[in-house]
Amino acid sequence: MGYYINKNSKGELLSPINKTQALIADGAKITTARFQPNLVCVVENGLFDAAGYCFSKEEFEQFNNPNDDRPKTWLIYEHAAKLSGYKS
């Protein structure tokens, strides 16, 4: 798990918490936990949220680990690849 989103499409730094709301305000849409293009998983870690780009099915499976009980929100975000720095 290695590509994370820390800025929105306007280049503004995302707050350490409430990343789901910030990404929705920037055009992301809530979805279900299934691998699909532009998938982002926002994991609530307590003091900070991590918005991870699920660039592959394997990456998705890491974020969707049934033994990980941290709260997660799944988003479709058209800017995911670019803002995460992912290079295919």
C-alpha cells in the first residue's frame, strides 16, 4: 500500500482528518468496496485519515483486508492516479 492522496485537484493540502468530506467536496463519489477504476479508500486512523489509491486489484485487496477493523470509506475520484503520484 503506497500511493496516497494528500492534496485536492486545486493543489490545496488536505487536512489530516475529514479527508472523505474534502474529497467529496472535490468531486469524489461514495461507492462500494469492489475494485474499479479511480478507487480510493479513506482509512480513519484516529489522529489522521489516509486516502489510499487502489491502483490494482491486489492493492484493493490489501485495503479490503477483513482483519482490519478501522473505519473505511470507498470513493471514486477521477483525480486519484494523478494526485497520488501513481505512474503506471
